[in-house]
Amino acid sequence: MTDLDHLGWSETFARSFSDIAEPTHIAGRIIAHHRGHYELAYAGGTIRAQCAGRMRHRDTDLGLPVVGDFVAARLEGGGATIDAVLPRRTKFARAVGDLTRHDVAKGEQIIAANIDYVFIVTGADADFSTRRLERLLGAAYGSGAIPMIVLTKIDLGLAPPMIDQLAIEAPGVAVHLVSNATGEGIAALRALIRPGKTALLVGSSGVGKSSLVNRLLGTNRQATSITDENGRGRHTTTSRDLFSLAGGGLILDTPGIRAITQWQTEGLDDAFADITTIAARCRFSDCRHEAEPGCAVQAAIADGTLEPHRLTDYAKLDREMAHLARRGDKRAEAAQRRKWAKTTRQRRAGDVAP
């Protein structure tokens, strides 16, 4: 991968690069992140890269690079030093923490940046989970990319009822049926990833993401495991890697995600578009969809138009988002107080001008 256009480069990134770049800088895209270093693709090929020390110690809105980021870097000593991350078009993120503990919302973990599509991969087997799908779908909508569902293992013969379920759980979302074993549906999926576009694969371990990557690439680049008697694979991917397809598109594979706490409130209403559309007809704009008169959502549940669990799941995720927002506000306030206190101490010591 040596052509920046094929890496997803655009005029927007070019302008951002020109605003911050120095004469010694080159532009590149992070295609892998390993312990202690990155793999950076640029016009001259692929090179090992590390972040400049000052990036690790200064507080920036973008933080450290993630796979998919475009960066400004310097070539030196047979490697590269990353000095800055260019502003992201999109990002797929989750909250770091546990909603059942006090450490909820320690921060945001960005899984991938500058993606165009989020392929939510789920297997047509015993691991199929609509609850996991709802969470991943909310995070996908919140990323700014286009969500799609990829149902793998259709060769097992269990897909039909799951397809019906997906129509309920993900209204309006495209569903693509594939078999890594037979190759069915692979060509159609590959054709969706146009030159310069990036598709992110997310889903739990064992759903067939690595096998799907190999099928899309037409070669065995990702390690895969033997499935068990129920068709479930085992976790094999341990890092995030960006691969170039023969047609010019890019595919970003990730380790399995079994549990996800959505970081952004954006995307929740889109993931539950069936409920939000019906809710627009409620008598009261602040209807909680419980026992209020004129509640269109409860009426839809009563006449069978809406599945009751959809409202239950939506309410649960909405509460989680509200909880995260409250915790985030408290953490932001505490961080600001610490910053003010530090500045005050420095001024008293004469280290900072008033």
C-alpha cells in the first residue's frame, strides 16, 4: 500500500496536513498497532513508527494514534517518528469501565478511525445475540460511519429465523449473508468496499471475522482456528490491522468484542429507529413510554407492532448513557479543578505568567 489515495487520503486530510506539517514531515496512515510501535503506510511504502515523546505527555483532543489515523511523521534512523494526528472524519469508540462497578467510564477507547463502513459480524449459530447486536449497532451509528450487518456461517442451515430477527432488531440496516466455508456472498460484500473506502469488522470472538478477512483478501493473511461441533471458532486475532483489497478498498480487522459500553450518546436513537419513529406520535414530547396517556409506544406494543423487549433494551441503554454523561461531567469538573490548582501553584512559584 503506497498510494495515499488508495489509503483513503482526501482534500480534507491534505488541508489538515498542510496546516500543521513542517518541511521534514511526511503524511501516512496507521495500518497496525503492536506493543511499543506502529506500522505506518506512506507514499514510499510501509515503515515502523513510534510516537514522539511530547505526544505522550501533552493533553490533546485527539490523543495518541489508533489504527486508521492519518498522521504527520518524520523519517529518521530507518524508522519514523509520529508528531501529530490529523483530525478524524469518523471514529468507532467504546467506554472503558464496568457499569456494575465504580470505575465506569474511565475514558474513551477509540478502536478505529476514519472508517466508512462498520460491518457488524455475527454468526448464524448458537452465539447469535440480539442484545450484543443492539450495542454494536448503537456504537456503529455513533461512529459516523455506515453500519451493515454481516451474517456468517449461513452454510450451517440455521440462518432463516435469525434473518427474521434481524429485521426486527435492526430496521433499515442492510444485512449481508455470507459463508466463509463455501464463499457464498463474499464477492458481493467485497464489491461494497470501493477504492479508498475503509470497512471496519466488529463482533465477538469466533464469529468468523478472520476467515472473512482471508476470503475478502483472497489469501490467508489472518490466523484462523478450527471450529467446534457447533460451528463456533476460537479467538485468534490479537491486534488491529488494516489490509488493502485488490480492488482498492481497505478492511480493518479487530480482536473479538463480546461486551461493549457505548461511549457516545449519538447513535442510540438511530439504533432504535423503530421506537423513536413511533415515539414522535406520543401525546407528550417528554413521554417516558410507561403509563402516560396517549403513549404511541405503549399502543404499538399492545397491538403487536413493536416487540416489548425493544423498549426494555432501549430504556436500559438510555439509562447507561445518562449515567455515563453524569460520571463524565463529574470527571471533567474534577480534572478542571486539578488543572486550576496546578496553574495556581505554578504562578505562585513564578513558573507561569499571570
